[in-house]
Amino acid sequence: MTSPKERISEIKRTLPEGVRLVAVSKFHPASMIQEAYDGGQRIFGESHVQELVQKYEVLPKDIEWHFIGHLQTNKVKYIAPFVSLIHAVDSERLLKEIDKQAKRCGRVIPVLMQVHVAQEETKFGFLPDELLAFMQSGVWQQYENVSIEGLMCMATNTDNETQIASEFEQAKELFETIKLSTVNYQLLAWNTRSWGMSDDYPIAVLHGSNMVRIGSLIFGERVYG
């Protein structure tokens, strides 16, 4: 069986220039992350706050930790001192809390806005029209300790590649619409399109993604417990 280091190299060979790889390390031990790190990977994604904090404490400090899951407002304070990017801002309430905790830490925290394009009700995120209205309103400008840098989404969990492609394309179009229609609001860092996971990242890249979140293809199936 190939190592995480070898699998990362294989995946990176398939990615076009400019597409960043987030190695999704949740539920996997620090030793596996260290192995991937030793192979040159620097961006890792976690979705549980306690697990992320524990790994941050024992692993190299130049790792870029991305929080990729649903983030509860009462947990933001634990990761605010060090997190490199929060992928899934799904409400203004969460954005406000990130801003508050970032200010306490003397930081500006980069974030992505999560848009709900999938068919599943269980997915989080703003509906496309809601997010467009929120971004066009400029209300987010009051949060000076966050840097809104793009969109994140997940496609429906289906084998229908046409549907998956359509959902990613919808996210891509929304990204461009926001970029064009909020030009007066100085969205200077608006450049990240985070969509695509182990099962669908090749489709995601064809439909605008420049950041893919890949776990099982690198680390194998997750170990729960």
C-alpha cells in the first residue's frame, strides 16, 4: 500500500497549476499528518475543534490549518489564535463571532463563505440568492478582523456526474457574480473557490475549483472513535 506522501504526489500530478490541495486529516493520527508533512504537504483540513487544537499543539508550527467543517460559534475562540482559513462561514452570526475572536487575538482571519448548492437538506450554507444579497449589501465590511476570500461548497452525494458538474458550475457563476457586483466594496482577496473532494475533485477542477479538499484518497478510510 502506498504512503500518504506518495498518494499526495500522485494527486498533485493530476491538479492543474494554481489548484491547492487541502489534505483532510480529520480522524487520522498526528503521525500520518507528520508523514505527509515530511513529504512536503503543508495544508491540512480538520472539522472538529478539539481534535484540531490537539494536533496543532504537537505538530510543526508552519502547517496551515484549515477548518473545513460546520463551526459552532462557541468553539471559534479555541482556533482563532492559529487557524489559517475557515472554509464554512454559513451565517452572519458566525462571521461576527470570528471577527470578535480574531480581534481579541490581534489577527485578521481569512474565511470562505459557504454556499448551499446541493440537493441535500443536511448541508449547511447560504442559499445562492441569500449569499449574493448579503455580499452586495456590504454589511460584512463592518467586520474588520475577517478577510472574506471566496466561496466553499459541497456537491450532492450522488453518482450523477452531470448533477455534480451543474452544482459546481452554479458555485462558479455565483463566485463571478459576487466578484463583479461587489467591486465597490473592495473584495481584494476574493480569489478562492473551494470545492471538490476525493470522489468528485476532477469534476470540481473542470468547473472552477482552485482548492480541493481530499481525505480518503490520501489517508485511506477514516478511523472513527
